[in-house]
Amino acid sequence: MIVHTRYKDGENAKLAREDDRDHGDDAEEATQRMKPGPLRKFCIKDHARFQMKRRQISEEQVRQVLTAPQQIIEKEGSRYIYQSKLFLPNSGKERLFRVVVDTRHEPVEVVTVYRTSKIAKYWR
């Protein structure tokens, strides 16, 4: 049986995994994962920094999405999409900012970042 426990250490939500083979529970329960919560500690990978610069997305906007996400969507494996609707400072238009993170590492790694006007397509 795999037990998922969430710990709060004041700075970050961590996932802990305990493998106890004596219980023999089904594989479906073993593959269930908890969604991570708001992140305070994270590492922005080079690819994500390149995309931020190219797409004119500030580190402050990324931080805002990660520390107070409006939605967290689980993707394949250990990847999650943190997303929030934010207003662009220049135009005042609302856009959906999406930050893809990989939770296999500590601190969590930001894989890529983008914004879109197609809020209805991605909002759940």
C-alpha cells in the first residue's frame, strides 16, 4: 500500500510516500497522487526562463501564480499545471497564465510558462 501524506513546513507543501507491501491493496489506490498546494520554493529551469523572456512574462507573475494558484491541474506523471487569471499591466486585458511544474525534485522545478487569451478552453 502506498500512503500519501502532505506535510506543511511553513514554506512549502511536501509530498511524502511510504511503501508498505504487507497490505496488498490494489494498484489503482497505489497510483493516486495528491495535488500539491501553493508553492513558496521553486526553481525556474533554463527553458522556462527563456520562454519567460520571449513571452514577456515576469518572474513576479510566475511567483503570483505559484503562491496563489486559482487552479491546479494534474498532468501525466509528476507534472502539474498551476494557472490563474491575471490582468496584463499595459492593456488591462485578462489572460490565463499557466505554469507547468515538475514535482519530482525539491524544490519543485518550473518547466515552462505561457499565457493565453483562450481562458474558456483551459479553465476547469
